Amino acid sequence: MDLFEYQGKQYFARYDIPVSRGNVAVTVDEAVAAADAAGYPVVVKAQVQVGGRGKAGGIKLANDAAEVRTHAGNILGMDIKGHVVKRVWVENASDIAEEYYASFTLDRGAKKHLLMLSKEGGVEIEEVAATNPAAILMLHIDPVDGLNAAAAMKAAIDAKIPEKAQQGVADILVKLYRCFVEGDCDLAEINPLILKPTGEVHALDAKVSLDANADFRHPEWEEFKATEELDAREKLAREKGLQYIGLEGTVGIIANGAGLAMSTLDVVNQVGGTAANFLDIGGGANADLMAGALEVINSDKAVKSIFINIFGGITRGEEVAKGIVEALGRVDLRAPIVIRLDGTNAEEGREILKNAGIPESKLTSKPTMLEAAEAAVALAK
Amino acid sequence: MAIFVDQNTKVIVQGLTGGQGKYHGLRNKAYGTQVVAGVTPGKGGTDVEGIPVYNSVAEAVGATGATASFVTVPPKAASAAILEAAAAGITFIVCITEGIPAQDEARTYNTLVRDYPKVRLLGPNCPGIISPGKCNIGITAGEIAELPSAKGPNVGIVSRSGTLTYQALYELKQRGIGVSTCVGIGGDPVPGTSFIDCLREFQADPETHAIIMIGEIGGSAEEEAAEFIKANVTKPMSAYIAGVTAPAGKKMGHAGAIVSGGKGTAQGKMDALRAAGVKVGQNPTEAGSLMAEIVAGLK
């Protein structure tokens, strides 16, 4: 789950990472109240999960209430690369002497935590990585050892952070690491991490991605979930407990298992079609799940055909078939189904489908993944 | 021969009294696996259809001499269960639990590496391992695995994805090609066993004559495997990578993008494997057909 900047800053504040005084606002009046409380001058920042906000006019400096009114009025409702701005973050403006970069993530290859620290922050870090990789310190941290104050200080020195900022950077690294580990982040990133003319080091931005698997031990994440930006199809799928990602194509996909679902997308693409979604129905493809999945797919007006790709391992073919028949009784589908049912008891399953009295215009069965994909794509054209 | 597990492997099930543990534990036993005990704290002294249950792994190991464990406990308890098994002398741990926090996985893996270097963890979030006709630990339906033939050639399977592992087994069964061992390593961020670990074992196993590898997008495990194959694997291989058309991952921000450094796309992985001499199919069926050609050439 990706957090908005203001949520990331609120999350950082829980771990004593210094952030600017400010508040979030959904109306112009709230923005002015937030600015009054934060103290002028303030920065009004669009809260969208996409890069390039500044260039799009989504970040503005305001010296008084009238300017806040103007900028907040312009930014709220603005469309930034397809993301409509629903909230602004209004914070006390900081004077900046220098800009650095710091992040923690998990390096899957090394199976260790990875600190990236650079004295060249404030710009896209990919650009620094491409043009001047030596400017980024990459340090692996054993999750069993963690990161102590001495190691953080050494990292600041090795990254050639100027001496006057080393202690402040090291302090923040220790706190950010705690936030990353105890806060169950996939990513905790500060860009820019600034040095003020007065000597303090401070997080001017926050990019935080949380590990959904750790949800059970973070009741404080509830408020973040409320603001998650999902399209209508994704919302419906989540309510039904399905793994769903909306796409732009015309063939609706239902498969059991993430790998098979991905593979199904590939095969549809190979035979000249486009997938409308990724949907993993999981291990137990029973009638309730199948009905839920069909409802979600049915809510997508772009869908012209539905490809159900089930491989029975533990899930037995006849159970899947019964589930589909029952689901068809509950959901009135706009698009025809092509099914490929393979694996354990697939024969029995196909027999059930054949004898269920469903007209062929609504459901056809194909013996292999490729043939089923071809049939589904033909129906979608 | 087979890799990691065979007919002599004695297995305990941590979580045998739970719904999943009971279902799969009994299925594994019915397949012929030596499932010798279950472990559930507080339920010691009871039994599940004749399989004795102990309060701790140490007690179960002491009573049965088991060396392998099948961990099927909820995400909150899985890390502790894995470490308990390692401390009790289990050397092969299969964890099918889905949904363990990444931070827990990272800490558990590195604790095993440091304190129990002889222990192998398979998973978490994997379908398990089957050496057909000998031993099945996990959730694979044994009947879709073709038995290895005495004169060969037999194929080893290693896969990152659950259902595609079954698909690979099925493709070989359809063609009557025997399987030495099929390992599902799981798709979580910190898998205990990597492609390379399995490839090394398959290369050394005299009963394995060719290898199928099933990968997917994300990370760089397939690229690392390709490097290993180039230098160390002489047995012929076919492969499939899922996710050519999958949408770009939304999960990671800038930091992730740099770590992968252009690695992680299906195309990049397929290119790396081809460059290592692996025959790469566009879908699982094609990977199966390519393997059938390889096997025909070995006969």
C-alpha cells in the first residue's frame, strides 16, 4: 500500500523523524486554516501518487492567506497525469541549504536490507544512478544486526555528507530504519532530506510503501486504507476478497493462482487479444468466489468475452464446474465465457458443464490454454 | 535418486491439527510420505488419524528421528515455527504459509543462515516439493506427477509460481515424461531456497537428465540463475517466464527500480536464459513441448 506524502510524514512523525509543521486539507477554507496554524510562508502541495507534481503546477509557495486561497483553489481538483487532486498538504515553508537522499528497502537478491544514501538529493534518484552512480552509497544491512548509531554515522561519512550535517543525517537514518523495520515498510524514502541554513536536518518529502502482509499488527493503518485510490472494479474485487488489477483490454480473465493468471494474460496477448484485467481467484475456486469474480468482471463495460482458466491441483475440477454453474445462476452475464479446465478431475468437471444445459452462446469449453485463448479473443473482436 | 527428499525422509507436520495441516498432512501420508508426527503446542498426546501429536518439535524429533518438517501455521506464528524446527535439529523445512510479513521473512532467513547453516528452508508461500513415488511434502496433488522411469530420461522441475508448478507437472505427465523431483520455491520476497540451490542439486543428481525452470517477472532470481546455468549446468533445460504482458508493478518506488537496475522484466529474463543455452517457451505448453524434444534427443 503506497501512502500519500502527508500520510508518509505522519508515519515518519511516529518515529520522531523531523518533518515540517502542517496539515492536510480537502477544501480551500481548510487549507487556509492549515496555513494559519503552520505559520507563513507555507507550501501548498497536491497529494497525488504520481511524480512530476511540481512541474504540473501542483506545488506552490504562498506568503499569506489570500495566496493560499488562490493556490489551493487551483490545485484542488487539478488533473495531474490522470490523478485528480482531492487533498492538499499545507506546511510551513523551509529554507534549504542542501538537499540529500536517503532510503531503506529490501534487496531481494542479497536478502538483506539496503540503505541508499546520497548527498545529491532533490532530483530523480534514477537520474543520479544513471549519470553518477558513485554519488550513491549502497549499504547492505543484516536484518539480524540492524543499524546502530555508529554504523549510521559511518554511512553518512562514507556518503560524503558534509561534516556539519553528518550527525543530523545519522540520527535520521537510525529513526528511518526503525520506521522501515518496525513500521513494516517495503520502502521508506526521504527525497529531499534537507539541511537548513540553521543547521537542522529535516525530511521535506516522504515516500512510504507498506507491506500489506503486516496489516494484522498495525491497527493504525486503517486510516490509510480509507484513502487508497482504487478504481470501481478494484474496490468491488477487494470487497469480495479477490486479487484484481484493472487493465484496458476486452478479454476478462479469471484464473487460479497468480502465476497462471499472469500466464493467461500472456497467452491472450500472444494470440492477438488484450486482457481487461488480472484476477487471481486463489486456491479454492468455489461457487461464492466464482460468482464474486464474475460479478467484478461483469461490472467492466469494456469486457467482450471472459476466459476462465483453471488448473485443478487441490481444487478439483468437478467443484470448479459446479461453482461456475451455480455462479451463472446468480449473475446475469453480458459476455460469453470460454473455459479451460485442466488437472485433477477435469473430465468430470467438463461433463458437469456439458450437462448443465448452458447454451453454447454463453459458455464454451476448450481442452487447452491456447485454444481457449484463441476462442476468447475471437469472441472479443 | 531425487533431490532434497526421498522415500527415507521422515516428516513432521507443524500445525497438523489445523484445517489445512490435517488435510494436506493426511494427503501427503496417503501418497506414501513417511509422515511420522504432528506438532501443536497444547495438543501433545493426542493423534490425528493415528499420527501422534507432540507439544514441541524437539519432542517430536526425539520420539521419531524426523529430519524434515512441513510448516503449515498462520503467518503470525510461522517465523517462530521455522526457527523452532531448526533449533530442534530439523534440516529440511517446507513452509507453505502465505502472507508472512517481509520483515519477518528477512529476519528469519538471516537467522537461519547465521545460526543454523545446515538447515534448508523451502518457501515460505510455496507449494512444496514432490519426488514422485517417494515423498510429497506440501500441497501438490500427487496424481499429476509422472513417476520417474528406471532407465530415464527424467526431468527435474523448479518453479517460482504455485499453479504453474502444477501446470509444468501436468505438461510432462501428458507426454509421459518422468519427473525426478519437482520443487516449488515460492514467490515471496525472501525465499529460503533459490533457483540456483535447486539447479546445483539437479546437476549433481544422476537420476535427473534434464531440467524445466518456471520463473516470473520481478526481482533478479532468473537472471542470477542464468549466470549459474552458463557456468555450471550441463544438463539440457527448457524454461518459461510468466508475465510478459503483466502491468508494471506498482509496489516499489524509486529505490526498488534502482536495485533491479533494468532487471526484472520477462523479456530480460528470457534473453538471459536463452543466452545461457536454455530453450525458452512462450507459454507453459511450449516449454513442455521443448522439453519433450530434449527428452526425445536423450533417448
